[in-house]
Amino acid sequence: MFFTKRTTIVALIATVIAGLAVHFYKFTNTLPNWDSMYLIRNSIEGMSQTGRWFSGISANLLSSAYSLPWVLGLLSIVFLALIVALLVDLFEIQKTFYIILTAVLLVTFPSVAANFAYMEWADVYLLSFLLSVLAVYLCVRQTRFFVLPAILISLSMGIYQVYFSTAIICFLLYLFKKHILDDERLLAQKRIAIKFCINLLLGVILYFVINKLSLAYWGAEMSNYQGVDSVGLLSAEGYMEAFVKTFKSFGWFFIGAKEVSLYLVLNMAFLILLAALLLIVFVVAGARKFASLLLFLAAGFVASHIYYFASPGVHYHTIMIINIYFVFFLAILILMKVKMSKFLVNANLIVLMLLTFYHFINTNIAYTQMQMSYEKSYFKATQIMNKIDSINDGSIREIMITGKTEKPEEDIKALPQITGASSASFITNRDHYLRFFRFYLNRPYQLVDEHKSRQISKTKEFKQMDAYPYGEYAKVIDHTIVIRLSK
């Protein structure tokens, strides 16, 4: 039984303990960002226009319609623990130390922290991750579940499409381990490979069919967000650009910034050691497997950022680079299976442990950024609301907000940057202010219509107004509260 195995128990316990140690501050504090104001309450409609037709449904089924950091945090840790347990079993990791290292590398990885920055969706996004890994596991370990992996892949994509590529990466790593590290013939995995490819194709087809039905049900059209409306074949130039973007994404992750830093030094040490490990693998495997080795590396490189090769409008932010985690996991597999000097083994393990500790610190720098951002945002919104209250006799319900406040300098920065965390104020435009006024300051103002807004903009009173935070940046014009954030 899977759950009674020693390795599974170690994986579950290690992930839960490490996950709580790293992310406890986020789970026990309300640290919103710009999206949080829109998602205090999740709609069952979910994100159908972005192709995430199962996200809203799963969010409501898992916990509640509301953003509850502690509940969502615990659910997320459980999903991460199950992911690690599946990886440990799928790749037959027996040594306790390597199991713990697998767990800690994952829970400290910046993509996980970025997921928790968007806590409203953290549990469902990590459920999507779990479903993709489970689909691979069932293809390899369970012969009787033939179409279930396809359903899991479809549901995973229906929550967050990026984990489709995670399934491909996991399966490529499985073939790499069997063929290169375990010295098995690729033909021995032919049946499993065919099963996976069929399920992958069926899962994608099912995803698109349900997506079409979902859009028709809601009477919606695909959004242009992240290029989801332009997925298809690219030109030769487009594919070259996709390769360049992928290289830049890896470079951004491993370099972090132009300045020399501990992060840069640790990553350069890791990449040099990884190159040494791959060289040893090549020597041990022999020249006859050189083509296979190159093929696995090239396929993994493309699969890690596969949507660059499907749409020109995609931009991979921190949540989406989760597949870079498997570069570190690859090092663990090689250390586990290939004989080498103790010096090289110890050097790799020391660098990996130092990186996990660095990511632990960096994660909590990001959470401190979120705390600072919330406090700055709260101060700014309260300052504006006090001004509004001083000129409103209680009869005015309409508000007009124009301009956009300048984003202040970041006081502290995470390295690598974690999308969703910022030490600058996260309320900058009209919609942000309206949501903040309503949910945090209990002032549910109604936005003035566009026609009246244009009329007010032409008045002499408006043209003479100052811009926040100085002078007369709030005024009553035509029985409307007018806030001018910038000239």
C-alpha cells in the first residue's frame, strides 16, 4: 500500500514540517496583494475566460468561497506533501536524506512562495500540480487505470494550464532514469510511453472540449490574457524567439540580478556541479546513449516553457517557472544512482542545502514585502478616505477617481523576485481604490458613469485640482466625489 510505505511516510512528514516552517508567517497573517481585492470571494464562474474552467468550482469545493489563509495554507501543504510522496515512489528514492532534500527543495522553491502570495488560489493551483504528477504516476504504476490519467490532465489544465508541462517533464525524467541511469532499453518502456502519450492527447482534447462548453454556458469569449486566445503553430521566427525567451527565463532564475550576490554564487556553483554530474553520466552511459541524453535534455528544456512555443503572448512569471525545480530534482536522481567520488557528492549536497536555506530566507523576505505593501496601501487609502469624509456630508454616493499614483521605490527586494510580493503600495489605479474602500474601509462608493466622468473632466474646478498627496486633490463636483491621483 502506498500510504504504508516508509518512504511515503517520510515524504509526507518531511514536507508538512518543512512547509509549515517556511510558510507559517503567510498562513497566519492576512497579507493581500493587488489580486486579493478582486478575490476576497471566489466566484463559482471561476476563470473561464482564461481557460481555467475548473478553478472556481474546485476552489469552492475544496474549502469555501472566501480567502482563508490558514485553511488554504494547510490544504496546500497537504497537496505538496502528496506531490513529494508520489515523486519519491515514482522515482524509487529510498534514502531518507534524499527524500527530505526532495521535500525541502520543493517547499522552498520560489514558485511555491509565489503561489502563496496569491493565497486565494494557492490550494487549487497546487491541486493542479498534484493532478498532473498523479496522472504520470498512474500511467507508470497502475495499468488498470487507462483513461483516468487523461481526465486528471484535463482537470489540471482546467485549473491552471502550466502544470500540463509538468506532467511532460515528470515523464521525461522517468524515461531518463530508466534508460540512462538504470540502463534499461527504451523499448522496455514502449507500452508505458504509448499509454502516456495517448492520455496526454486525450486530456488536451477533453480540456478544449469542456473549455468550449464552459465559454458557451457563461456566454463568454476567450481573454487575451497571457496569450490564451492565440494558442497555435508559430512561424520559424516565432520558435526561435521562444527558445530565446526560455533561455532568458532560466537565466533570470539562476542569475537573479546583474550584481554579484550570494544567490548568484550558489547558483553558479550548482550549475558547474550539475555539468560535472552530467559529464559523469555521459561517461558511465557511454557514447551509444549520447543521442538519448541530448534528446532528453532538449525535450525537457522545451517542455519546461512549452507555452512559449504555443503562443507569442505568454510571459512566464514566478508561479509558472515551477518546472525549473526539476533541474534540482535531476541532480538528486543522478547523485542517488551514479557512483562518484564522495567529494563531488558532498559538494553537491552542501550547495543544494545552502540553496534551500537561501530560498527559505528569500521566501520570508517576500512575505515581509507583502506586510510592508499592505501597511503602505492601508495608510494611503485611509489618508484619501479621511479627506473624502471631510468633504462629504453623507449624501454623496458616487465617486470619480482619475489618474494613477506613482509606485514608490521598493524598500526591500526578494532575490529572485517573487511575483505577487512587493514592498511598494499595491493599490495604484481606480479599481484597486474602489475595492479597498469597500472591503477594508467599509465605504462602498459607486463609480460614476463614463458620460458624467467626461463632463466633470471638462470643468474648471477639475482642471484646477491638485494631485495626491498634496493640496486639494479631493473635491465635490456635480454632487460627485472627485479624487485626482495624478495630473
